[in-house]
Amino acid sequence: MQAALSKPKLISLAAGFTDNDSLPLAEIRESLAEILSSSRRGRAALQYGSTQGDPVLREWTSKHLVGIDGVSGSAAAYSPERMIITNGSQQMLYMITEALCDPGDVVLVEDPTYFVYLGILQSHGIQARGVSLGRDGIDLQKLEAVLESLKSSGELRRVKALYLVTYFQNPTGTTTTFEKKAAALKLLKRYERAAGHPIYLLEDAAYRELCFKGENVKTALAIPGGTDRVIYAGTYSKPYSTGARVGFGILPEPVFTAVLRIKGNHDFGTSNLLQQLLAHALKSGRYDQHLRELRQRYARKAAVMSAALRKHFPAGVEWAEPAGGLYFWAKANGIKTGRRSKLFANALANDVVYVPGELCYANDPTRPVPNSEMRISFGNASEADIRRGIERLGKAMRKNSPGGK
């Protein structure tokens, strides 16, 4: 962000911003006018709300999740009574970590993972242990091996949670299958006795609704018997408006009560006006309509980036085609991509920036940090800038490849 401000011509393929032109300006203007057209309703929206969050928004959010998960029978796991509305999902992740962990505790994370969450762990003095990813989510054999290693070393008692970004993962674009979520939760429960306390599965579903192809995957909330160990964090920021910072979490006791108390100490509750805006968007159908248009837009931009990568990146660079989200994860085999690499410096000199993959790995002493990967975002850049940015990045990569071509 600092580089973008200091270099106006810089093409940022780094920041995970959403598409600026897709923001629902007209729809939000109309919604706010309708909310404020009634004196009673308008003043209520401008007043304080509750710490837990607006009951109407919680009810509609619960129905929305039940609908996309296709849950039949009891939907108790999705109950609005188990839900807290937050200032984006980031606040929820912070509060959950504060509630669950003490300095020196351990949280298991995907390797690589969302680097901002690694910052939350670091700020609390919490250790992160990486578990490698496969094409369909976390490596279950590696997860078991890490848990067994921590048990043998006596550190299992410090393990509090497994953090998974389960849909179009930031940074790799990987989606975790429902079967893997269930198997991971089963493994965590198996090790609870030796740990001496619950080990939670924290599912970060920030990108779930940005799906533009492929089949729907149920959340971990749908795992039979998993209600008491699954914590779900979602958001309306990415799929609707990043400026309207509204997220939510669904939590079991006693985590729910602990997080609600922390939320009260933070701010007494999320902006009531923004909550009314989101509830209105859901009830009026504007949210669903916007989401359909947004998915089409991101599908086009992902296709533009894919074509540019094939045209401009040197042979030997690998990437997977995303089915949703905002990112490509490229493995530049043989080319260093880190912050201190020649490639990163050359890219900046040529007015293009990416996220070095090294930032997305936990400070885990059990393995070296890879230094030949990069996260490239198609979210905010225009289609023309995506083409130009990838062309510039491709030139810098060829210049820094072992053969110099």
C-alpha cells in the first residue's frame, strides 16, 4: 500500500482489495434511502445496537448459511443465538485467538496460510506450527504427524486450535473438501484427552461466496457431532462491500461467552447502521443479485490473468487455475521471490508488485521457509492493468531466471 501511494504508476497485484468498480454504490444508496425514509426506522438504525449484533441480521445470516449448505433437519449449529456480528471477520479472528490462547500456546495453521493471521498469533506471543497443503486441503497425514510430535515433546497441552482458510484459500486458492474437514476434526478430538482440553477447528470462510466455478462445499458446521468444537468466521466485506466492515462468527460455549465479553470491551457492538444496511440487502434480494454479478466479474478477471500468465511467464513456473477467490499462487521454481530478492526489486523498479510467498509461512523451526513462490491478486487491478502487470512481472522473472531468458 505504501509503495502504491509513493508510486502512482505502480500496478499492484499484491493487495487483496476487491474490484473497485463492482462496489454496489447505487444499491447501497437506495438501501440507505429506504432505511432512513422512516423516522422510526431511521433513528433506530442511527442508535446503538447490542454487543451480540442485530437479531434480524443474525437471523438472515443463519438462513443464508443453512440455504447454501443445504442442511436438512436440525440447523441448530447455525443458530443465530450462537452468532456474534463483528467489524469484519478480522476482528472475529482476533477475539477468538485472545479468548482461546495464552502466550506460548500453539495454533496449527496451513502451510502456507493467511499472513495477517500469522501477525495476530505473533502479537499474542503464540507459536504457529505449519501443516502442509494438498490440492484438496490440509494434508491429514502431516496433521497427525505434527500432533503426534507435539504429544511426544509434551507440547500438545499448549495446542488450542487448528486454523483453516477453507474456501479459495488465501494465498493458494485451495478449497478444503468437506471430507477433509470432518477427518481433521476427528483427529483433533482424538488428541484432546492427551491435551487435557478441547482443541477447536477454526474455519475462516472469508472467500466462500466468491465462487465462480465448481461444486459447493459444506462448512464444518455441517459435520455431525461437530457443533461443540467448530468455530466459524464469515464476512460480508469481501462479497458485498469492503467499506461496510461487517463480519460474523458462530461459536460454541464457552468460547461464545468469552468472545462476547471481549467484543463488549472492544466497542459495545458493530456499527448498527451498517448492520441494518446488510440486513436490508439480504431481505431485498440486492445482496444475492450483487453476488451473481460479482462472481461473473471475478471469473472474467481470473481468465484474463490466466491468459497473461500463459503468455508472459517463463517455462517452469507453475500455478493452478482458481475456482474462486482473488488470487493465483505461482511457484517460480529456481527463482527467488522474497522481499530481498532481485526479482522483487526488479518488479518494483518496473512498477509492479506482488506478495512474496515467504510472508505466508509460519515461523516454524521444523522446516525451512520456501522462497520461490508468490501470491498474485486479480481482485482490484483492471483487466488492462492485469495484462500489463503480468507482462512486466514476466520480464522481470525471465531476467532473474537461472538462464536469464
